[in-house]
Amino acid sequence: MTNLLSYNGGEIGASKNPMNYTINYVPSLILTGISSSLSILGSVFIFLQFFIERRRSFTYRLLVFLTLADCLSAFGNILGVIRYAEFDRDVVISENEPCDSDPLCVIQSFITVFACLASFWWTFFTAFNHFLHQLDSRCLEKNSVHVLCHLCGWGCPVTIAVIALSYDVLGEGFSGGSGPWCWIKDCTSSSPSPGAWMAITGKGWEITAYFVTFAIYMLSKFNNYRFQRSRIRYRHSRKIFCRTSYFYQSHILALLMDRYRWKDIL
């Protein structure tokens, strides 16, 4: 009797032969295809708005670069959907699968690795730019710093992707939990291990981006709290100053009226 195990990529059926298992990728293919198509459609609207309305602010440009990275990531996922759609409904995978991958799988893995890493970088730049605006700073908008942002935002991801490609670790992982797309080959002979390559090409940067973005958010909230407190103190001190000024003005006016005997005149 076949035991069915619930896995992220679909249903895995453990057959009598423990060396083989099957994966039903149809639900994942449908969800991935729909979400990726909607992501690309939303990206096209942002690009059209950028070019039609001619919004050239630095903040909007950061949004466009982030959208471009996410659009490439969605395009890579669609390539994975197209590749897996050529298989049968149930994919039979052996535990002794070879580490070779077809060119489409390697290309899709390269695109998604590059796009995801670029998305993390531009998310950081967008959050950091928002924090600098709270401090009334525009240092990221300088031409030299702007060029440095592009070198980091596009250069670091493509460097990591090229290194992974040169080590021949990009391709099919034959893992039921990774979904219908290619990423890192699940080969025990690779060095470093597949888990280390996953951290280098995605998960490590993803976790770092989460913590950095959260830290910038907390700093922004703290800075906003300090600003609100300073405004309250300023209003309070202004009220005290106005009341004190009114008291002294009334006192001086009374002295002048008494000195020049304006009371008799009135």
C-alpha cells in the first residue's frame, strides 16, 4: 500500500521501491504560473507609468530597479513552469539521479539566482533611502554613490551567479520541497555542499535582507518617535513663552501707564 506524504512541491508517493518516488507538480505549476504572470503584468504597468509620466525622482527609480529584478525572477519561474509542464503529471525521480541538467534548467537557475539577489540589494537600497530621507539626507542621490549602488545591486548578484555557474552547481535539485523550478544541484559530490551553495546563492542573502530591513524599520520608527517628541516639546515651550511674554508685556504696560499717568487721561 502506497503511503502519501505531504510535501511543499506536491504529493510524494513512497512506492515499494525506496529508491524511487513520484512528485505531482500540477498544483505548484498552476500557482507559480499565475503568480509569476501577475507579477510580470504589474511590472509592465510600473514601467509604462515610469516612461509615460516621466517620473524621474530617485525614489521612483529605485522602485523601477526593484521591479526589474522581481520581473526577471518571475520570468525565470515561468521558464521553470514551461520546463516542468513538458513532464507527465507525476514525475518519477530516483535517488540515484545523475547530476547533469539540461540547458533550459541551467539558464532558469542562473536567471532566478541573479534576479533574487538583485531584488534583495534593491530592497535594501530602497529602505535605506527612505531612512535617509527622514534624516533629510540625499547622499544616495549623488552620481558617484548612485553608480556604486548599481555596481552592488547588479554586479554582486551576477558575480555570485557566474561563480555558481563556473562550479557547475546550477541545475536540477530533484527535491520535492523546492517546487517546479531549478536552483542548485542536489549532488553529494559537489564542494561546498548543496546547502552551502543555497545559502551563498539565495537563502543567506535573503535572511540577511530580512534582518537589515527590520533594523532599518526600527531605526525609522525610533527617529519618527524622536521627531514627534521634539515637536511636542517645541509646542509646549512655545506656549510657556507666549504666556510669559504676555505676562511681562502686561506688567510693563501697567508700569508705563502708572508712570505717565495715562489712567488720568483715560
